[in-house]
Amino acid sequence: MSFGIIGQAAGLFAVTNIDDILVLALFFAQGAGHKGSTRRIALGQYLGFAAILAVAVAAAFGATFLPESAIPYLGLLPLALGIKAAVQAWRHRGDPDEEEKAREGGPGMLEVAAVTFANGGDNIGVYVPVFATAGAGGMAVYAVVFLVLLAVWIFAGKFFATRPVVARALSRWGHILLPVVLIGIGLLILIEGGAFGLGG
């Protein structure tokens, strides 16, 4: 196995998923102190990313489960989750007990998976030509490297969320930051993809 392809896979993953660390840190902050939240976030991240890989691999072999024109509409997922989180934050503003109840249990596995998949929808367009030219063996290497690096990303997200200074800031502002980031990601995906005639 060539180390060149491992390096290329690592570089491709890092470049296409750098924004995920911020989203993960926000999810970890939301789940802080809730039993099982780390497991749910990690499983959700893997589930969402496995779906991205499955669609990209299928497309590289010529099967299209997800037409290219549908990808921009994935922005509706984080947008809806962001609006829901914003409504909850607004409803429980100024009441720490109610805010705590609203965050109870932290983010769900499917919520994390939906955001991961939607946020990585544009990655599919990058992965497909790379996978198609790499062949079955090369694709397997890319998939393994991506899945290993996903664990590194999850640890990095948790690491940032648990640094005392960051943890204090996220504890204070996370309930505002999470909906803002999710809504921002959703709008960006919709506008950049030209959904509903937006963007170019």
C-alpha cells in the first residue's frame, strides 16, 4: 500500500471536513454533563459520514442514489434543526433551570447524523471523481483513512469543548452559537448550491 495515497486521503479529509470540528465542539458543549452524550455524538458522526461515503462510492461506480440537483436541498436539515434549537433557546431565555431542561440529554444521534450528512453533502461532489479514478483498492484505502480520521475529529471536538476557557464560553453562549452555526450552515448549503433559485 502506497503511503502517497494515505497522505492524499488524509489531506482530502482534512480540507473537506475542517468546519466539522466547530460543529462537534458545539454538540459536545450541548451534551456536557449528560450521560451517554459522547457515545451518541460519536455514533451520529459515524452514521452521517458513512452515509456520505456510501453515496460517494455508489456514484463512483455509476449509481446515483442522490442526484446532484438534490444536494443543495440537504441544507434544509441543519436549517430546520437550527431553527428548532433557536426557538428552544428563545423560549427558555433567562431561566437557567428551563435552559438546562431544554438541553437535557444533549444532542441525539440522528440529529448529529443529519447535520453531519447535510454538512458533508458538498463533499460528495469532491469524493466521487477521486474515488472513480482510485479504483476499488484505492477507494478502500480512502474509506479506512477517512473513518480513522473521523475518530481524531471527534476527539478534537471533545478536546476543544472541554478546555476550561472554551468550555466556559460554550456553556454561556453555546445555546445561542449552536442554532446560529446550524442555520448558517443550512443557508450556506442552500445558497451555494442554488437551491430554490438562490445564489448564482
